[in-house]
Amino acid sequence: MVDSPSFICDSMLGRLSRWLRVLGYDTLYRKDISDEDIINLLSRCNIRILLTRDRQLYIRVVEKGFKAVLILYENIIQQLSYIGKKLDLNLKVDPDNSRCSICNSKLVRVSDINSLRAIIPPLLRRSKRRFWYCRKCNKAFWKGRMWPNISRITSSALKNMRKKNL
Ligand SMILES: [Zn+2]
């Protein structure tokens, strides 16, 4: 089996970086990251793939021998389906594989809800839902209000990925 790819997103791809984390891909992102920082990071961990909207940075990075994908789309569904197809990504969200959209840490499935009393509201604790937890952010996640939107975007991206002319 091929290891799943890991990424660095440029400063313009914050939303895409959050989606990649939710999909389980190890993705570095900082709003204030400079081109020099990106090149330093790529040299230090040369397995990461740069995702960028900046053609000049793309050319610079590829000339140095690093892997990069230039993303021309602005729309998140098109961005996801484009790299999904190009890099053979799995665009189905499985929370057991997800990373925290805020900090990129791997989420852990919560086995003892009482251990998270302080951060999960009582009504939700009684709902028999599954919860996932980010140790670094001390935040709990569950299939809540955002879930229909997550499913809608990923299934549109999957559908779009099957189009020939993408
Ligand atoms: Zn986190």
C-alpha cells in the first residue's frame, strides 16, 4: 500500500487545508507563511507536496525538485476534486481517520464520555452520539450541525472528480 500523501498549503489555501485535515491528510498551513518558510519546510521534509495558487512559487518549487500542484480553482468543490483526481485521494470523510481542522493533530475516538464532561454539553452526552477529541486543542467533535454540509461538499467533489475534462 502507498503511504497517503502529506501536504503544505500556501497562505491562500486555508479552507482547502481544513478540508484535507478533515479527510485525514497531514496538512501544514499557516496564514502568514512566507515563500521562504515553505521552501525551508519542503527541504526539511521532502515528502510533502506543496499545494499553491501562486504560479511563480509553483515554478520555483518544481525547479528545486520538490513536488507541487498548482491550483487554479477558487471553488472548494473544484479544488478538492482536482487534487483528488490528480493525487488519487480518498474524498470520503471517516472521522476515525480525521485530523483536527484547527491544528492538524490526529483525532481520537472518545471511549469514556464522562472524561470530557467539561467540554461536551449534557444534552449531547446523553444523545449516544460518537465523539472524537483533539488533545492539543482540548476540543470535542461529533457529527453535528456541520455534518450535512461536509457530506454535501465531499459527495459533490466525488461526483465532479469522475468528469473526464477536469
Ligand atoms: Zn486541534
